[in-house]
Amino acid sequence: MGYNTLGTTKSIAIQSTAMKYIIIIVFLLILIKTNVLSQTENTHSQDSISITYIANAGFLIEMNGKKIVFDSFFKEGFDKFDYPDSNLIFQMKNNLPPFNNIDYIFVSHYHADHVEPSLLIEHLSNNSNTKLFCPNQVENILQKDSSKYRIIKEQIITMNPDTNSYEKIKFDDITVTACRLWHGKKENNDIENIGFILEIKNKCIFHSGDATLADFDGLNGYLAECKIDIAILHNSFASIELLNKTDSLINADNYIFMHLTKDFANMFYTFFTKNPDSINNPYIFMEAMEKKTYFFNYK
């Protein structure tokens, strides 16, 4: 029987060439996947702000390499507002993704649909690098658990300006402005409700806490001058008849409305879908852990 060395050589050459192409293709696929993952995981890069809805007034913000949480560590919805489910609470307690490596936590006031002291303390205890910004009343309820408070007290930064005034501090590479705003009901006049303005480099976010449009005077126009990129506002600011007043008081480029019952969320979602020009770039989050990323073009 004869042995066809030429055919064997050609076959080996073809296989070798095919293998080279396969290796190149695999390399390109890995490169593409790595690039996509990099873009996905770095939505908090300098030219974007990523916002994840947790529940009610709770949001996770990713921007400029920082992870920031507003009013998310709570368990109570009063049978009408969204609240974190058991899986989210477990993640919060144990410093697990997406609540791992949180840089800053902001709590607007001490009401149970905004903060649960034991949950917040447990998270802070598991992440000693996290800083908490809050009014004095929030720190006071954390102090009730004296043994655990001693562990976290150095992580707490209190801000407590007088009513309808503000105070500003610089911390690391961020600037935080605390605005003392009326909660919106006479029986809540003693509540230290803080709306926080957060500036990182050239981007600015405002979270109103439970300030309502009915009792909001815009701090004599201060907010309108702050060049806010994204304003996260209590549902009263979404009043269809008063959107022009909201825009004049806040003057933001983008608006997110929060603290909504399901019925109100559906109503506002429908309205803004049909009337997208009623205010600058309005948005309503409809589901827990829904994520929206805002991209910005630099000149």
C-alpha cells in the first residue's frame, strides 16, 4: 500500500491555517467581550452617571468611580410605597454587590420609609470605608444602639443647616451641600429633612428627600443656580399643573420623580411618555433594580 505524504502535508497545512484563524477569532471575541464588560462595569466613568432604583426614595448612583446611595437602607413601605425585598436587604447587610464598596451613603431624614437604623448600622459595620452623611436626628437614632454606634461613629458626618438655608462641605474629591427643606406637612415641621446636592468634578446631582413643592421656596433661587445635571425629586414636584414651577425652582437638565405609589407611578409614566417635552428629560422608574445611565458630552 502506498503512503501519500503530499496529501498528508497539505492536510496538516490546512489544519494549521484553520487553527490560526480559530485562534485569531477567539482572541478577537475575547477582546470584544472584555471591551463590552469594561463599558458595562464602568458606567460610573467620568462621562456618565448610572442610577439604579432601589425602592421609594432609594437610589444607587455610580459616577466618577464612586458608588453613592440615597435613602436605600430601610424596610418599611407603609403598605403603599416600594421597599427593598429580602434579597436586597441581605445584600445590604452583608456588603454584597451591588452594595459592596459603597463610598457615600446619604440619608435625608429618619422616617422608616427612608432608613432602618439596624440595617444601616450593620452595613456600615461591614464596610468601614463608607461615609454616612445625615442630619442630627438620624445620628441620634443610631446612637440608641450604643455598642454598635461606637464602631461606626467615625464614619458619620452630620449636616444640619437651619430651615430654608444650606451648608456646604468638601470631602475628598466631592462637594456636599445640605439644604434644610420643609417636609411638607405641619405635623412634620420638626423633622430635619435634608435635600442633598452632590458635586463630583463637573457633575451635579440633587436628591430632595421628602421636600414637597407646596412648601418649597427654592432657597431663594439657590438651587436654580447650581447647574444640576440630574434632580431626583419627591412626587409632588411632578404635579402636572405645576411642572413649570418645578423647572423654574430646580432648573435641572434631567428629572427623576420618586416616592410614588404604583398608581401614581403608572399615571406619571403614562403622562411623561405622551408629553416628553413637559419638563427636561423626565423619567419614572417602574421596577426595583431598574438601571438608567446618563451620558454626557464634553466640549
